[in-house]
Amino acid sequence: MTKALCVFSGGLDSMLAAELLRVQGLDVLALFFETPFFKSEKAAQSARAMNLPFEVVDIAERHLEMVKRPKHGYGAHMNPCIDCHALMVRIAVEIMGREGADFIVTGEVLGQRPMSQNRRSLDLAAAESGVGGLLLRPLSAKRLPPTIPEEKGWVERERLMDFEGRSRKPQMALAEKLGIRDYPSPAGGCLLTEKAFSMRLKDLFAVRGDPEIRELELLKLGRYFRIGPESRLVVGRNKRENESIEALYRDTDALLYCRGIPGPTAVLLGEAPEEVVERAAAITTAYSDAADLSLCLVEIRRWGEVDILEVRVVDKTDFRDRML
């Protein structure tokens, strides 16, 4: 049986791309490429909804290197969509032999996104991935040159689509026809397209040219402050974030929390001279329940030791200019 690997986001387009091949009798394996910027939960749910074989592939390290220096630049924020698509298809090509697959399929739609899905961008991603003519985009196939799967008769071109543009109505109609009713709304999903997260990531790259994966995970949490030339502070907003911050803490960081008063867990990363530690402690206190106090004790854990610092309680608005 002819087999295809589907670069699968879990959105409606990739679900339809996979199903258009399955109704022609092909074997399809959905591959979700996971990084700190997009996770697999929703994609796994979409695959389960259509009983589609599904595999998560961790590409965090390779993807991060590409995000730091994308050949084709960024979109509106820190999203290097052309380079990202090329990387995913390139890795799918590497997996083809292991899976005994014949070609690659994606859910891209011509003209749906002005930067990454115009004709030039689609051609660039295909060329730079090294996939050659083995990349099929079923939703816009009739508006693109025939691919090897079509020329060899593995796929019937007439049973593929000619979608173009940003309207979602043709996809929804096709989903109804194919019996796909449980699919996610057209939300982003990639943190690199979000303005606030992109600002934090750009700041991290400015401080740390080679950040750890856990530092990227911390960007998703709480309130983020640049409190020194080489120092960043992440302050939890709720119990879940506090627990996540503590789990991501390392001895090289400083972990802060107010003694005897409900409040956030905070982690200080980077250089920590005395004035920076005091500033971090003051910010931690400002977001605690110490508003009625004049002084507060802050515990600071670092290198396996705990220090106690007494700080003056100030209003959180004093630090807004340092928040990203």
C-alpha cells in the first residue's frame, strides 16, 4: 500500500489533507513536530477524532537554531514561517525511509497566509527541504504543478482540491462531506506569532545567545521582567505557575518567595549582584498579599542555600516599566 507522511498541525487543513488521501486508499501517518513554541495536545486530539495514526517528533533543538537565525526572516513577530515549513518537511523526508513512506503531504493552502503560503514561499519551502517532487498539498493541488505522487498514479489528481485564499468556507464544506465534524477553531497555536511572547523571546536572545529549553518554557509563565543588563525575573501568577517555576528552577538561578505571606514564587535568572537581588525581592513582595505591611521577609534559595532578605513593601506600579 502506498504510504504518505502528513505534516500534521491538528488544524482543519491538515486533517482534510490526510483524509483526502485516506479516502483514496492510502496509508497515512500524521507527524506532529513539537517544539517549546507549539505543543501536541490539540493535534493528538484531532488525530484521535479521525482515528488517524499519529506520532510526535521532538525537534526542539533544531528548531531553536533555525528560529535564532532564519534564512528568510520573520513574519509580523518572531515567526520564521518559511524556514519553519522547510525544516519540518526536511525532517519528514529523513523519516520516510524508517517508515517506508513514499511521499510527504501538508495541509497548506495557496494564498491562505500572505507571507508563508504564497506561490513563491511554497516553492521555497519545497526546494529547501530537499523533498523535490514528493511534496503534495492536496487542498490546492489543482492550482499547483502535478507532483510525483500524481504523475505516478499513487493519487488521483481529479479527487484533490483547488482551494485558494483565506476563506474557510470551502474547507468546512469539505469537512462535512468527508464526515469530519470534530475539529478545532482556526486559532494560532504557535507562540511565535504572538506579540507578547515574541517580545520576551527577543529579549532573551539579546541576553542569552544560546538559551536552554527550560528558559523558553519560563517565557510562557507569569510576569516577565528585565531587571538588569543580564538579569531576568519571572513571577508566578497562580498556584499552577508557581509550581511550574519551581520545577524549572536550577541551582544557578535564585528562587524567591515571601515568608509567611501568600504570594508568588519567582525565579531570577542571569547575573545577580546585590542590587538586582534586592530589586527581585521587592518585585516578588509587590505581587504578594503584603500590601498592608511596611516590611516583608523574602526567602532566596540559590546553590542549595537559603538567605532571608527584609525588603520594603512598594506598589507594583513602580516596576511596570521593567515588565515585558
